[in-house]
Amino acid sequence: MLNQLRSLNHAMPILTGFFWGSVAFAMSPLNLPLGLFLGTMAAFLTYLELVTQWSFRAPSKRKEPIHDEEWEKEMVGVDAGVISTYHRAGIAGEPTLVLIHGWTSGSIRMTSRAQQFIDRDWSVVLIDLPSHGASSPLKKWSAEQSSTLVINALNTLHKRHRAMFDGDVYFYGHSIGGFHCLRFSKRRSELQFGDQLSGWILESPMTGYSEIFDETCNILRIPHILRPIVLRKTIRHFNAINGPERMITELTDADTPQWGIPQEPTLLVQAYPDDRLGSTHHERLVRVMKESNLSNMLTEEYLTDLQHSGSAICLSRDQAINRWIDKAQNHSSSD
């Protein structure tokens, strides 16, 4: 019962406030000090539920969906509604790129990034994450549930457009889109084309939730003494949303490498400095791949003219990606 309530937005704050508030109101005429104590407890517990819920907030505004006849729009039904997808088919047998946008962004901001792959005759698939673009909203937003729904949508596209997935498949993720890509690398067995994964492009990626949790606590000015309590509640809400098969027990379970780590050639193309995520996220990726003996799989490009946000068009980024693709495909053909 509690898990069902935790998976719903606003349910726990309302229930907690109503229950303890009612108890305090009923006790006040009989024992005023106890009533006041219970009223204070009601306010405190409701506060904890409210700040916990903030970790599962969705963007307040959405980017417009793509309205371009060159992109075939397909609304794919999933458990939580629909995922909006857009694709352009390239030459059969050429690679396919799946491109995932960042937080509060949308596929419409990824079309310029997609162009260099279209010019290579690749197939390109763009995804509006849940609560973004034209995709359905989530009751409570989490990157895990979002990843689950995108996996389901991609498997449906694979079934409908098998020819588009005949060749190698690459993923390209920006910011939280990169966080999704890391999760896909962990959950590759759930992708119908998982054995065709050939490479990853991570642009200024988010690589862990630990820093986002700290940022949320700082924004809400949650006292440090209460943060462990809020964290435990956050984990319980996460597990209620995502079910027993993907439960986490501590915050680092949502950080790379536990969250996921690429096994294929990977390009890190990083805004330097990163005015949104700082250096912690990309440094974690580099460190973890080194510790996992995967340094030979990682190419690092640090670009001073690339911004974390607002860089839909960036020549140096496109040049770095083209160099990496040429190298990756030449290596693949020599094998």
C-alpha cells in the first residue's frame, strides 16, 4: 500500500499531513501539550515528504515537438502512455544512431547534431524523453523509469522497422541523455538489438545521481542533519516506482559504474569548463573506465567553445565527432 502511494505524485505529503494533522486536532482538546507536539510532528513529517518529492520533479516547461516532414514521427505506446519518436531512414546496412536529448530539452534541439550522421547515410532515431516534447508525462519522474520506457519504445521501433537496425547501432546522449546511455549499456540485454551496440557518444554527460541529490538538498536548504533521512526516503520512493527487479540500496547504485559503463568505443565530448555539471561527472567517467581497464575504449575531447546548454550548433564538436567516427569505422573495417 505504501509503495503504491510512494509511486504517485503528491500522495505521501497529503496523506502524511492529513493523518498526523487529524490526530493532533483530535488530541488537542484532551491534552493541549500533546496536541501541539503532534501538530509539530505533522508539519515536520509533511516537510520531509515534500522535499523528498522534489527529487522526482519533471520539467515545468517543454520544448516543442518536431514539425518537419523530413522526420517521420511515430508515437509509440508504452506502459505510462506514449513516447514520441522521430526517425529518418538511411541506406540499408549503414549504422543507426539513437540520439537522446538533455534535461528540459527535446528532440527538436538535436536535429542539428543529427545532420552529420544523416550526411553519412546513417539512419537516425530521436527520442523525446518522458515529460519532454510530445511524450507523456510521468507521475513521478526518475531516470530509471524513463530508461525503461525508452527501451520499450526502441524495441517497438526495432520490430516495426527491422531494416533500420540491420547494421551497427550507436547511441549519442547529451547531459542526462548521456546518463540514459550509461544505463542502456548496463541493461543492453533488454534491447532487441543489444548485440549490435558498437559505440557511444557522450556529450557533457551526467554520470551519477549523487551530485544531483546534493544539489537538490542545497536548493531546498535542507539541514545537513536531515539529509540522511531524506536520502533513505528518496531511495524508498525510487524503489517503489521502479519495482523489485531494479532496486537500489544506496546512492552510489545510481552512479557509474554501478549505473552502467560502456564496453564499446566511447567518445567523451566535453564542454570545458562545464557551467552546469562542473568537472565531477566527466572526471568520474574517465576514472572509472581507467579503473575498469577500458581506457583504450575512451577518446576524450575537451572543447572550450562548447557550452553545456545552448550549443545545438557547434563546429568543433561536429569535427571531433567526425574524426572519431572515421577512426571507429576504419578500425571496424580492418577487423
